[in-house]
Amino acid sequence: MDLRVNTGVWGNMFGIPCIVADNFLKLADGGHIKVLLYILRNSGRNISTEEISLHTGVAPENVEEAVNFWQQANVLLTQQTESSIRLTPVQSVEQPVNTAAKSTKKSTRKSTKKTVKKQPVSPAVKSTAESEDYDDTQVSKPTPFEHRLNSASDVANVVKSSSDLSELMSISESILGVLNFSMQRVLLYIFETLCLKKEVIITLVSYCASINRTDAQYIEQTARDWYDNGINTRELAEQRIAVMNVSNNFYTELKNSFKLNRELTRNEKKYADQWREKDYGMGLIMYAYELTVERIQLPRFSYMNAILLRWESEGCTTVEQAQEISEIYRNNKKYSATETKKGEFDMDEYKAFMKGI
């Protein structure tokens, strides 16, 4: 195939690590590549999961999975901030400067900001939130980051108008410490747009503080989960927290057992929830982990899940049974990796294994 690159459209450029093209084109999927390209193009600035999702078309949970993939591959380093992530290549690449492209980029950013329509807080939504028996089917489902507040003075004006809001802010501050603008905006969003009751929000904030997850992004995500599941009384909130505590304890056990120095992604938590609900047991899970790292050199939850599902289909419930099954597959060359150079990953074997599930 005779193809030539159209250099006329290059303009300003950014670098891609050679290791990506050399080692990961087979292993990474399209979503992984799209997320990495967007991150490399915006290297050095804070980027939220939602922003990456919006510009790449990759679902937020898959964005997290892709970021985790490139971290494990040692292509990206991450600095977690309050409501976004800053990702930078492990090795920075010097980029050529193009003055014309810079001015075009700046004007594009300005025009983008002008297109964002800021809407004032609706008093109707607020009065609905203060009602004890509101019908949440009449409240339109909010979109992420629909906060409608632009400055600290906007926050102060809204808080002064409601005794419930004033009390909410005061109690939250006693739990979290001094509330910055981002946290104030999130609490107002939860109260006025999600319409969670004051006592429910206080319960939520107390829970987040108890597990040392006091960043605004986590509190908002948890509030949206409660909103989606109709949790808007203190009793339902406490029941939800009891379930979340069990899940979080299991996540921590997995993280420590797998020696991960990060939190689990949403997709990984989904797999973990399935394993806990199916009561696989840590012994069986750890053996699946060992086989996964042995074969692909990465603790991929999807690969572990495939192994566990295979064992489940074989009626395997103990580590000893799993070891016997693994030995049978090895001997029959149906379950073993193809002989490769030390440290290489056999994608054909991986695909064949996954298709067998």
C-alpha cells in the first residue's frame, strides 16, 4: 500500500512515545489510543475524566480504565487534584513552537468559553428541595458539572437566602475544614440541583470524611449515585453506607493484595463487586491474579475475571481445583501462553483465551 503523509496539515505538533507504537498497538484498544492522544495533546494541564470523555467519545468509566492502562505501562504519570487529573508523559518531548497556531488556539479557547451559557439558580428547584414530599420524577436529571455558580460572591448570595443552606455549609465546614469555592459549589449543586435533603448531604459528607475521601469530585460522584438510586432519607443513606463500607473494605483488601498504589477504577470496582457477590474467595482471586501477571505482566481485572469465569464454568471452587484445571490446560496447550521471548506478551493467546469465555 503506497501512502504518503499530508504534511500540509501538521502545523503545531506533539510527540508520542515510541514505546506506544512499538509495544502497545496490539494490546491497547481504540479507546486506550484515543484517550492517550488527547492527554498527550493537552500534556501539562489539569484534565477531568468528563472532559476526556466529551472530546474522545469514550465513556467516563472507560477513560479511567485507559488512564490506568497507560499508568501500568509506565507511559503516563498522574498527579491527582481536587476535581481533575494532571497527566504527563514519563519522558517529555520537546515540541516545536508555531506562533500562528498558538494564536489560533487561544482564539478557539475564547470562542469556546463564549458559547457556554451560564444559567442562574432556579428558585423553583430550591423550593422543591426544601419540600419533604417532592416528586423527583418532575425534576429533570442533571448533567455533570451543572453548577451555575461562577464566583464566591454568587455562593455567598445563595447561602444567605436559605437557613438550611447556611446550616449545611456550617456543619460541612466543621467536618471538612474550611470550604474552598469548588467544595461550596458542589454542595450547592447537590442541594439545589440534585435536591438531596440537608440531613442526607450531612450524612454523605460525614461518610466521605470517615474514609478520607474529602475531595469535591468524589463527594459529587457519590451524591449523583445516591440521586440515581433514589436515596434521599437518612435511613436510606445509612443503609447505603453500610453496603458501601462492605464494598470499600473489599476494594482495600484487593488493592493491598495486588500491591496497587492507587484507587480502583470504576470498571475494576464492578469486577470486584461481582467477585464478592459470587463469593469466589480471596484464595481463588489471588491465584487468578498470579496467573494474570504471569501471562500479561499487568494486573488486568478483565483478564482475571475471564479466568474466574472459566473456573466457575468448570465447577471450580477451591485453589486446588483451579491448579488442577490449569495444569490440564497447560498439558493440552489450550490454556498456556505461546512460547515467546522473556517479558513479551502474546496477544493471540490472550484473544483466544478471552473468546473461550
